[in-house]
Amino acid sequence: MIDNGLLVQMLLGALLGLSVYLPLAAGQLSLATPAFYAVGGTLAALLSTRWRALGATAGGGFPVPSLLLELLLGGLLAGVLALLVGRLVLRLRGIYLAIATIALVEIVRVAILNLPFTGGAIGIFSIPQPFSEASGYLLMALLLLALAGGLCHRLEAMPMGRAMAAIRDDELAAACMGIDTTRVKLTAFVLSAMVAGSSGALAAHFLNTWNARQGSFDVSVTTLAFVILGGSRTWLGPVLGGLLLTALPELLRPVGDVRLVLFGLVILLGPVLAPQGLITPALLERLGGAGREPASREDHP
Amino acid sequence: MSAAATASSAATAPLLEVQELSCRFGGLLALDRVSVAVQPGEIFGLIGPNGAGKTTLFNLISGLTPPSGGTVLWRGEAITALPPHRRNRLGLARTFQNLRLFDGLSVLENLLVALQPRSRNSSLDGLLGSARFHRAERLRRETAWQLLDELGLTALAEREAGTLAYGDRRRLEMARALATGPSLLLLDEPAAGLNPAEKEQLCALIQQLRQRHQLTVLIIEHHVPLLMRLCDRMAVLDFGRRIALGSPEQIRHDPRVIEAYLGSGPQGAGEATA
Amino acid sequence: MIETLLQTLLNGVAGGGVYALVALGYTLVFSVLGVINFAQGALFSLGGYLTFLLMGGRIGVNGALPGWGLPGGLPFPLALLLAAAASGLVGLLVERLAFTPLRRRGADPMLGLITSLGAGVVLVNLLQILMGAEGYAFPQGADALGGLPAALAIGGARIRTIQLLLLLVSAGAVLALPLWLEHSRQGQALRAVAEDPTTAQLLGINSEAMLRLAFFLSGALAGLGGGLIGVSVSLPGPYFGIGYGLKGLAVLVLGGLGSVPGAIAGGLLMGLAEALVPSEASGWRDALAFAILFAVLLLRPGGLLGRRQLEKV
């Protein structure tokens, strides 16, 4: 049964899919999303449980404006981290970049695990709740997704988005055509981090507890599966991938481990059977919807 | 080939100059202290047998490969440390021997992407869809259509670049380089795969483009007779070294050049063609 | 003092030997195919569990077949060898499922990263389903080591025999491999394919066969490492191999992608560095490998002994 709680998880999955999508849209295979997700979640968990001023009540409640603040801060902190690290990491190409982002995830995970104030292996629990029911979280998640999705949509029609697509096709040629590839890649990386950070902040409240395992290599794998299944040519793909792959295992109700076997199969078979994923630009054009803007000659005198 | 060009070259400073440029790949010295100066307005040819280092030279000029020695100068200023996109902003554009189009973008978008860096794009404007953004977009599109017109690609504007026929891809590659608004255009084997009639058209096109866009052209070509007709001056590379420099006539009769091309068949420098 | 120093050194070198094993596995495939086989960590886990089962261990209550085990058990050396060979075979399977289809379609070989990651995930989770998520300890009795004492006294220090064994076996494998690559016909053929596949083909070398050999050896090395670690420490869960796989990547980059001596040197360095982390900070030990990786990637992406790769323009 798809209840509100599952819907929230599906939307979080969609958001993480978008986070992985953004660097990929600029041709960068970054597996760093879990690191930023963890940073955002940890920040929210810490702030809400330690900072009285945010207004956590004795009964475990939490004011919504404070939640919004945390979403913002989570995104910002993740963004700042991405800015600092990205400058260094994005100099790397291909496999080196992928490995560096894996390393980043591990470093962040171990740091959160070992820092004295983050709760160790157990993590932080009893995170106050801004909503008494899942429907509240559902609304928040929808808002967040609308924002992130809207951003991605707008990006496609902007010079920045075109530059990202160009870099994806051929980074060297893009550089020779005057595109500051470092700046564009960094932008994608930072945006990706911000989406993940805000999602983490929301997730921390939704899940009620937060620990280092939320930002592990596992999450890199599952979010990658979202993008591979859904398709990476347009932002709708990872959204759909995230929704589907989060819902599917719950619907099938198997042993938890089969879920990961499923993800593994998607990642193993996806690139061969459906290299463009489920949502391809061709499909979108046929549906007459969110395809490219047609060029018109009315601009031409 | 014009007398005007050769006369003025003595008076003006070179647009592009490489001094003692070397490039080492592991144990291989791909370029060995090459010096060349390209004057504004001229069409300068670069020839040499396979593996002579011509494309390597282009890569060093455009900033894709760092030199192991020497300098690259643009209007007298050293640009050796500048990254490729900054060199492009200065006015240096190139095409690639193996055609590096943005295959997933449409023909029009390939040009739009190249036009973008020419104007200050505030992402905020783009995000909000402000009037300034729309104005800039409209201007870009106008310029793009003009270029498409000029290179006969108008009918293909909406097609995905990866689906184009070879000849069209070549022209798109050139259109895209032109879209960046260069003063110097580096052409890497633009005639590869073209039949003689198409080669003629290319020749005429390059001369037209030079005229209309006030270009200086540096061109690598295997088909030497083409360059003989087209170029004001030429340089010959062999094994990474410059072995000759001068007018096509001078090059044609240079014994070192003839020797370097020995055995390369009907494309040898020794052949005189109309 | 000397005792702790000696112990630390031994730990470092022993651990380093295992890292070198994993890194060598990566190197073999990378040098022939140009891609990282992300299933390596999973094969490491597989080796550990296979060794356990072959030694007569029984599946625990959380597994798919609780209480099941082989009748009787093989002595450790034999179990280890068989487990390594079996891992090598599974490595071949990974090649068939994750890499061959991409080659057939002329797809970007980089996608092999993704498909092999998928294969690794499938493998590890199948292991999890079969064996359950609990930890397994290997039989530690006198029989386990074939009659050898559990600890030896060397220079006044007491060293666990199993660690010495670990060191010897991994050192043996790690040193035998480059020798084999240099001096045997198969090894030379493999190197030829790695250097220049076209010429190798022209010389009549069957590059497909060499590729399969590389994957087999790579899987066997991983399996060997997993078995050794399993016996010397324990099997905390199928995911432990992933951790080694990831650290093996760090070693790979440290030593330089594609360099065999680099993988060995990198492994030793990594092992020693980890051993030198004081026990108060042991929680951070895992991050050390990746911090080193980070530093290497930023300062010297070619690694210690790697070759700089220039993109063809």
C-alpha cells in the first residue's frame, strides 16, 4: 500500500535522483550526493536537538519556520562544502573524479561517526517533529521537489544549461569555444549538493533519527540506480527513477536484501538494455510535452 | 596570396606568434623548438608528413596541451599560461581534425553555445527570465541564423548534430568556431574527406569568410595543392621541427620539403597544380 | 616497546599485503581493459565466505539455509586455494555479464564502471541473503592452522601465527605476480595486450583469452585476500569486502593506475599508515585511506609510480 509515509520516501528518492543528475548533466560522474545529504541531515539533527532558540517543544514538536530555516541552512552548508571541495575535485576527469567523490563520502561518513557531538554509531535520535502526520512532510517534500525540479527545468533553457550539455558531449571542445568549464561544472556540483543537503535536513526530521549510515556508499549506489533507470538526459528521468525504485521494493514486500539485489540488477543491466533509461528526450517529444523549445525564424528579420 | 597582405605584414606586429615551442610526451619530442609568426589578415598554411606535429602545434596554441618549453604570444602578449576558454575569448578559435561537435545538441544549439560566452550572462537574469535575458537570447539567435545561412545549414537548424551527414558536420564545425567571434581561425584539415569539387568550394568559402569576418586563418592540410592556391605563406613541419617557411612558391621548390615528402604520392609538394 | 613496534610493523605489512592483493586485482583488469572493475570488493567478500564454508563452517540462523554446512571440512590452505579459484571463476562471470555486453555494443567502456558496480552489489547482496548479516568467526583451534601454534615468539615479541601466514601468503602472491608477468609466456602475452591490443592481435595473441585470464586472476587475488582476512580477523558481514574494495581503489590511485609495482608499494604504504594510527583514534582509521587518496588525487593524480595519461585530441 502506498501511504503518505512511503510517498515522502519516494519524493526524497526523487530529490536525491535530481542531486545525482545535476553533475551528470554536465558530464561529471559524481557519487558525492550521500556526503551532502549526510551533512544536511546532521546539521538539521544537531540544530533541532541542541539549539533551544529554534523552539523544539518538550513534547517533541518543532515550529515549521524553524524547519524551513534548517532546509535553507542544510542546503547552504552542503553548498559551501561543495564549493570548497569542488574546486579541487572537478579538476579530475572520469574515473578519478568518481573515485574522489567516493572518497569524500567515506571521509564525511567516518567524520560523522567519530565526531564527539554527532552521536557516534547510534547517531542523534528523538529529532523533533514539525508535523504530527506524514501529510505535513509530504507537502514539504513536494515543495522541495517543485523547487528543485523547476530549477532543473529552467536550467535547460538557459545558457548555463546549454553549456552543461555541451560539456557533457565534449568538454575539450566546449573549452575551446569559450566556455569556462570549471565554473559550469562547479555550478552543477554546488546545486547538486544543495538539493541533497536540503533533502537531508527534511529527511532527518521525517526519520526521527539520524546517523552516519545515512550517508554511506550504499546511498551512492541506490541513487545512481535512480538515474540509470530513469534516464539521465532530462531531469524528469531521475525523478521518475527515484519514485519508482523507492516504491517498488515496498510494494513487492520482499526481504530487505532483495531490494538491493534489485538495484544492483538495474545498475548492471541498465546501461546495456536501456542506455538512455526510461525517460528519453525522444519519448518526451512524442508525448509532445517537455521537449526542446523549437527554434523559430521570427527572430530572424 | 594577395600582394596587399604580404606588403602589410612587414609593418604590423604578428597576431599570433609561437617562439621556440616544444612539446614532450614521455620520451617523444613531438615539437622541437618551433617558431612561427602569423600576420593579421593572412592565410597561413601548415603542412608536413603524418606525425610531424601539426595538430600538436594547434593543441599548444589553443591551450589544450601545455608546452614543455617556449612561448605562445597573442598580439605580443604571452598567453602560454592561459586556459583554452580564455584564449577563445581573446579571439582564437579552432576546428578539430576529428570533428568534436556537441552531438546531443541541435545544430542551432551548437552555435548558441558558442555565442554565449561573448555576452555577459547573469544567471539570475536567465533564471528569472528577465527582459535583458530575452534580449540577449534574441540577439544570439539572430547571429546564429545568420551564420547558418552563410554556411548553408539553415534547413538543418533543428536536427541533432550527431545525425548530420559528414559534409554538413564539417560546415557546422566551422560555423561553430565562427560563432565565437574570432580574429584567428585555426582549421585542422578542413578538406579531409571532401571530393575535388567540394575542396574547391571550401577554398572559396575560406576566402569569403576571411573577407566578411576579417579573419586571419591558420590552416593544416594534407592536400598540399589546396594550400598552394589558398595560402599567403606556409610553414613545413617534419619530425616536430620547422624545416621551411615562406611563400607557396618558395616551399614548392625547397629541397628539404621535397625530401620530407618523398614517397607520399600525388599529394607531394613537388607537384604543380593549377 | 620493541614488541609493540614489531607488532605494529607486522600489522602494517600484513594489512598492506592484503591491500596490495586487491589493488593488483584492479591493476590487472585496468591495464588490459582501461576500466576499473567495481565488483572487486564483492569478490573479496566471496573469497572470505567460500573459505569459511570449505573449511566446514556452518551457515548461521539468519541465512537462507540455517545450519547447513559441508560434511567435514578442508584444511585451511586447500580451502583458501579452492575459494580463490572459485572467486576467479565468478570474476569471469562478472566479465561476461558486466563488460562483454558493453563491448559488443561499442558502448563507452566507462560504463563498465557502472555495470561492474551493479554486479558487485548483486553479488554482495546474494551473499547476504545466503549467509545472513551476522558475523562469522573461523574455527580458531589448533586444527585450523594445521597443527601450528596460535602464536609464535619472534625476537621477544609474540606474533599471531595467522598474521604471519597472511603476510607470507600475500607477499608470495604479490611477488609472484610481477615475476609471472615478466617471465612466463602467458604473462608476457597479457602485458602485450595491455600495452597495445592491436599489435598483440597481429602477433597472434588472443586478446579475448588474455582479458578473461586477467579477470580470472583478478578475482582469484580478491578471493585470496578475503579468505586470508576472514581467517585472521573474522567475517563481520558481506559488506566488509566493499570496504576493502574501496580502500583498494585508494591504493590503486596512490600507486598509480595501471602500475604493478605501484600497487604493491601503495598497498604497503597504506597498510603501514593505517597501522600507525594510535588505537585511541582507531575510529578514524577508515578515513585515513581516503584522506590519503584525496591528497594524492589533488597533488599528484598520476600516483606515485603511475603514468600520466594524456587525452588524445
